[in-house]
Amino acid sequence: MNNHGYISKWKKIQETVLTNLLKGIPTNFVGSKLRTSLYRNIFGKIGNSVYIQHGVEFINTPCIEIGNNVQILRGVNLDASGDKNNKIYLADKVGLNYGVDINALRNTCIYIDESTFIGPYVCIAGPGNIKIGKNCLIAAHTGIFANNHIFSDPTQLIGLQGITREGIVIEDDCWLGSGVKVLDGVTIGKGSVIGAGSVVTKNIPPFSVAVGVPARVIKSRNTQIAESSMLRLT
């Protein structure tokens, strides 16, 4: 066995022992501090003042990076398994509520930028790259899925026909309501609002309000901003 293989195997043993041992310690000041301190030995990065409740699952921790003042609540799953090129990155002040499931599989990067809040039971999954900007609000039970199954050949099983992966971008200061679904290849422009239960299949321009299945733009927040400015001037 070469040295690289030995190190990788040892890191995997460390991850298995530490995550299984520490995730069951009750959440209190001691539990959170202990988890954060010891996890620094196995994660790609863990910043300062990170709060991790008990019952959080981590897989392939060398590919997970966590910034400062991040909060991760019970039942969260961060899975970067697959290969060394996977990456899950949580920037400063990101919050993951109960049951959030993030999967970066097959050479995938999932990047959540500063001060973004991810609500309960949101699912974010590659294998396409996903970038969520700063100060976003993603409400409960939303799904963000960066891949599509190919199904053009009816004589073959869909699961054997492969996938496409274009990636998803959600720009800064967006609000996605409860139960929104965002499909592969979509960019949601800065400052946009997506109504609860909508399915986003096409790009949404910046500062739009979009609703429906499929989601369509019903008004622009730029108009609201202009009208508000006019009111202040009169």
C-alpha cells in the first residue's frame, strides 16, 4: 500500500470513529464545543464559533469546509462522498435548520454563501454544481436538484441511460417559499422571490416575483423599488 492510500484509509477511520462517537453527545455548551474542536482534525476546514447540534451526519469530511459562526441543527446530513473533487462549502453565518440534506456527488461543488438560511427539510443535491448566494432565505421542504435523467430510449431502463448536469445558480438576496422545486440548468437572479410550491424550470431575471408550475414571472421588484422612490420624492 502506498503512503497516500494509507493516509486516506486512516482519515476514513478517524472520520468514522469521531463522527459516530461525537454525534450522540447531547447538545449543550460542552457537546457543541467538543464536536467543533475534535472535528477540526478531520474536516477540510472549520471556522470559529461554529455550533453543531447532536445527530448531524457527515460523510467524506475532508471535502467539507465550514466558515465562522455557522449553525447546524439536528438531523442535518452533509454527504460529500464519491471522490476527492467533491466539495461542500458553508460560508460565514450560514444556518442549516433541522433535517437539511445536502449531497455533493460525482465531482460536485455545492457552495452556500454568507448569511444564507436553509429551512427545515430542504434537499440540495448534485451531481451538477450548485451555488447559492449571500443573504438568501430558502424555506422548508424546498428541493434544489442539479441533474436530469436521460429517458430518450424506451427500450432501456431509465436508470441506465445516464444523466445530464448543467448546474444551478441562486444569486444573492433571493427568497424561495416553502416547497419550491428548482430544476437543473436554472439561474435565479439577484433579489428574486419564488412563491411557495412553485417549480422553477427556466431562468428567472433579477428582482422578479415568480409563481406557479412551471414558475412564471408575475411582476418585477424593480418597479416596486422605483415606485417607492417616487413616493419618497413627492
